[in-house]
Amino acid sequence: MDRFRRRWLAAFLCVAFLVVCASRARAQENYFVTYTHHMEEPGDLEIATKSVTGFPQQGNSFLGNATELEYGVKTWWTTELYLDGQSTFGENTLFTGWRLENRFRPLLQEHWINPVLYFEFEDINAADKSLLEVVGHDGVADFLEPSDRSEKKREAELRLILSSNFKGWNVAENVIAEKNLAGEPWEFGYALAASRPLSLLATGNNCRFCRENFSLGAELYGGLGDRYSFGFSHTSHYLAPSAAFHLPSGPTFTFSPAVGLNHNSHGMLLRFGVSYEIDQIASRFRRNR
């Protein structure tokens, strides 16, 4: 069995282990790449940061960051603004652009499978290293060249999000299509994830470190080539266990080490994030007038 097959077998066994060992809990989003059908409540604002650091063997270590402002417009409509930046050790620290994202949920009631339509416009440059998705033939080789913000990348990204809640589990699947509007072909990718908190039952005590405040999960994501070379050839793929800790009436902390599954991938990526939700922010401004 070659190295590629061994890593895919290890990925499958790791996901299976998480499915078997996790205890019952309410569904909670704790993913970095995969989206679920959960939308922001109308009027609520979530402020979050998503960071990723990598250590390519033949290149410089880097830290990519995306600061996120997510607002619930309607029950069926959530919009987000991302501000991206990166720092590459021994090179530079740069603001790399912005992204505007909208998610629409056509079916509001809970179903066995809940679809969401996702549209994003990106105005970033070639130095961006936030790694919010992996598509096409993205790989570690793209991170070996010096960071250069002179090359602009205006891209459109589409996703079909399918997500389900079952006995405390959340399972989500994303199909991704991305196109550079300068005329390059459509690129494709995928993201799969499953998670659940450690307990569905809340304790009666005011407890910060109770089991219901912790969630475990895993993501599997990667590229699927482009319009002219669809498939797994010369693509990169990652398995990423994840953990989240939610402070009651406070922020949520997330952490996810991602392991590359083939030679085109980074050997290891470390992802971490912090998010904080402000309820009914528009009403608060009106009250303060």
C-alpha cells in the first residue's frame, strides 16, 4: 500500500474514531472550512478571527488571518465581510484583501438534509494565505514563492451546502466551485465535517468547564482539479480534527490541527480562532440614541 493510500486510510479511521467516541450533544459549529445550515440570528453580529499557520519544509513559515464580521439580515439570509492579512517570517506582513459572502437558506424548517446556497466575491492578491478553502490544484508549492501583492485576484466562489442534525450530531457536506474572473477556468473542491458537543445535558450549576461547553469534530477537505482536469490528480487534501470551547455569555475558542494527506499538501497546518456574538446590535444602537 503506497503512502497516499495509507494516509487516506488513516483519515478514515480517525473520522470513524471521532464518530464512535463522541458523546451525545447539541450540534455546534466548530469548523474552519466547512459550512453548515446554521444561520446567524436576525439582528445579531458575530465578530471572529480565523488564523492558520504553516511550516513548509522548503519555504518560510507563515501566519494567515481572516477577520470576520457576520450579520444576520433575515432568518434565511446571513451576510459576512472578511478582511484578510498574512505574515511570512523573513519576508513581510501584508493586508491581502477582502471578501463579501452571502448565504441563503431556501427551506427554513428543519429537514433531514438542509440545503444552503453560498455566494462570495473575493478581492484579494496572490500573497493571501488565509486558506479558507482548498480548490483546484492548490498546494504547498504555492507557498514557496516570495509573497507578492502586486498580482490581483478577483474571484467568485459558489458552494452548495448540505447539512443535517441527528441525535446531537451535525454532519455537513460542501461542494465548492471557484473562478478567477480574469478568465481562468472553474476550479472545484470539497469539504466534509462532523461534530457534536461532549454532552447534551446542561448541568444546573454555573459552570465554565462543564462537558456541554466543549465540542469535538473533524473536517476533511481538498481540491478536485478544474474544468479541464477534474479529479484528484495534483491536488491537496487535509484531515483536521477540531475542538471548540464555548464560555457561557462569552467568546468561543476553536483549534484544529490539519494533517496533509499527500505530497502536494502541507505536512501540518495549525488553525485557531476566537469568536464573540453580540445580540441584536441594531436595537442597542437605537436604544442609545
